[in-house]
Amino acid sequence: MLKSVELSTGRPVELRAEPALAGRARGAYIVSDPDRSRHLIVYDPAKSDLLDHIVAHEIGHLEMYASARSDERIVAVLSESGRRRARAAIEKEVTELGLDRNSSAVAWAVDAWIDGVARQVSSFPADLLIERRIWELHPSLRSRQRAALETTATESHQAMEARVRDV
């Protein structure tokens, strides 16, 4: 997959461990990379056991972006005013729960939640298509794909509040 995208785009793919992704994402194709001589894919080093799937998935994003017309290359961005409105709504609920909205841990969690929801809403349709393509076009990755998706489901389930998990 790497060689195919490198040949079709004329640019090498650079993989880089990025510890700052921890808790936010397993991997990401960096569309906004200022170095236009390469394609940059970063991944959470704590998830390197899933690297085959992470790379395949991010190459799917890269291929979709590269094959789109320039006027279709849209990247979701949450404006600062939208972020402030979301933060205010969440902080109200945090306060009602008796948590200190000024604590660094709560502030981090609120920002992570806002970023995560925005990312999921904007990328979920593409993610489904990418996973389907991996399954159909790369049978040798199926067992690793299944393991990675099962891990995602398990981690997501464990992070849910009990009443949501019960539903």
C-alpha cells in the first residue's frame, strides 16, 4: 500500500511516532503538513501493535484526499467561536456534576471531548468507506483489521458511563 501511494503521488510516505496523540487518536494523516515533499502519517507509539491497520487506514484517508479535486479537498475545522460555545455548554454540565471546571484535568478532558466529537462527526463516513475498502482489497490485513476494530470497540465501551453502556 505504501509503495502504491508513493508511486501514484510521486511523494514518499513518512511514518512518525507521535506520543501527543495518546488518548486522542491512534493515527492521523497530516494534510496540513508544511513539507509538501512527503505525506506524513503520525501514530500513537503506545498503539504500535496495531500499526499495520493504522497505516492502512491513514493511507485510505491520504488516497481519498489525493484523488479528490482541489475544490473537494475539505478538512473540517472547528472555529474558535464554536469551540468556546461547546466549552461553555460542557463546563456548565461539569459544574452541575460538582467537578472543578478550572482543574487542568477537567479542562483537558473537555477539550479532548470537543475535538473527539468534531473529528468523529466529520470523519465517520470516510472511516466506514476506508474500512470496507481495506476488507475488500487487502484480505491479508483482515485479521489485523478485525483485531484493531475490536480493540477500538472494547476501549470505547469501557470509557462509557454505566447507564450509556447498559443501553
